[in-house]
Amino acid sequence: MLDNTTSPTPRDQLLGKRVDVLDQGWIELQDVMGDDLAIVNAARVSFLGESKGPDRDKKLLFYLLQHRHTSPFEQVEFKFRCHAPLVTWWQWVRHRTWHVNAQSGRYTPFEENDYYTPGTWRLQARDNKQASEGELDETAARALTDKLLAHYERSFALYQEALEAGVAREMARLFLPGFAVYYTWVLKVDAHNLMHFLRLRMASDAQHEIRVYAWAIYEHFFKPALPWTAEAFETFIMPGLGPLPE
Ligand SMILES: Cc1cc2nc3c(=O)[nH]c(=O)nc-3n(C[C@H](O)[C@H](O)[C@H](O)COP(=O)(O)OP(=O)(O)OC[C@H]3O[C@@H](n4cnc5c(N)ncnc54)[C@H](O)[C@@H]3O)c2cc1C
């Protein structure tokens, strides 16, 4: 009798996987097209050739990334669904090579408590105007968080009051605490441009609220989907990757 059972591929295991990020955020893999071999085969099309066995294939992939032959890496695509606060999106959408579609506050009313509440309050860095360093002490942090939550509650009450007065959703949302509001997006990017994003946004000078998403993508999706590419990335593009941010 024929055995029709096949063991799941790494792609099968990754599809639909969701990872929690920040207090209420998440990112899940909706689709992935291609793997390390697709990159190698795209490069070999120049000679109308294909795989030459794992050792030579991996060596070629490393050569490609080391010498920035980037177009074969564009043959692999990732599609994510992601829930992140606006403070994260604001920076993410600057990466023009991503294809994005977003939830609209004009169609769907926002939900109560779908706001980002930080676990700690980072302090303004002294030497770098764009960065933070250290944290507010615990007592002061708790008091500030209480104020933030009261602010969210008041904002949402005003939002609802405007909706109940018949104001359009597109205007009532002016009352919401802008940067803290969580939005859901669908995003697609190829592996070359994803590596560019990861290099900038996993770096220690990136803001924590985008850094944790970049790391989640790298650890949970990029590395398992493209193990050779991830190894080459850590060798040539981002050597000395530090530990995951807390
Ligand atoms: C730590 C940090 C701090 C930042 N601070 C600021 C800030 O203070 N203010 C601010 O405005 N931005 C800031 N940015 C955003 C930054 O300037 C870039 O907009 C963002 O990182 C996206 O990078 P990118 O354009 O290379 O990526 P993508 O838009 O994904 O583009 C990838 C590459 O494609 C090419 N490309 C894409 N579109 C074009 C185009 N239209 N023309 C020519 N080439 C193109 C470029 O080579 C580009 O590098 C910051 C980014 C980081 C990481």
C-alpha cells in the first residue's frame, strides 16, 4: 500500500504562526514564496543551471550576499499580518519597498483599550536627540502609567461621545490617543528589502517599539524560512548581532 503521508515542510510549519509583540501587538506569517534554493536557482538561471548540491548551493548564496548580488534575494517574498501601535507604523511605512494595506478607522470604529501601554518609561538620552537611555524609577513610572491610562479612558469617552452625536468616524477619531492606537496591517516584502529593513530596525539605535517587531520577524520567520540567508546576513550584513531586546 502506498504511504501518502508527507512530513510538513518548514514552510507548512511557519504558515499562520503568530508571535506576540509589545503588550497587545502580534505579527503572523500569512504566506511565504520561495526558500534558500529559490535564491540559488534564480542566480544560476544566468547559466540555465539549477542546484548543484547543498555545499555548492550554500557557497554560492554566501557569495551573492557578500558581493551584494541582491536581485536573486528578491525572488523570495514574505506576507505578514500585523497588529502594532501607530508609533511603530509611523516608522515602518517609511520603508517604501514594502506593500501595505491597513485597517481603516473610517469603516470600523476603534475598540476600547486597544492602545499601547509601555512596560517601562525610557529616559531621554543625553548625547543623542533621537535615542533613549535608562528608565524612570518604579514609583514615578507607576504614577505616569496611571495618568496615561486615565488619558486613554478620557480620550475613548470623548471619541464615543462624538460618535453618539452623529459625527463621522473619520472625524471622531481625532479624539483618540494617536501614537498609541493599535492598527492591523497586511504587509508584503521581498527578502532583499526585508534584510535592508532588518539591518536598520534591529539595530540598537532603532526605537524599541519597532525593534521588537523587526526581531520577531527575524527570529520567528526569516531565520527558519531562509536558514542559509540568515547565516550569510549575520556574516556579511549584520555581524555581531546582539541578544533579542527585552
Ligand atoms: C535610526 C533611524 C532614525 C531615523 N530618523 C529619521 C528622521 O529623523 N526623519 C526622517 O524623516 N526619517 C528618519 N528615518 C527614516 C529613514 O530616513 C528612511 O526613510 C527609512 O529608514 C527607510 O529607509 P530606506 O529609504 O533606505 O528604505 P526603503 O524605502 O525600503 O528603500 C530601500 C532602498 O530603495 C531605494 N529607494 C527606495 N525608494 C526610492 C526612491 N524613491 N528614490 C531612490 N531610491 C529609492 C533606496 O536605495 C533605499 O535605500 C530614520 C531611520 C532610522 C533607522
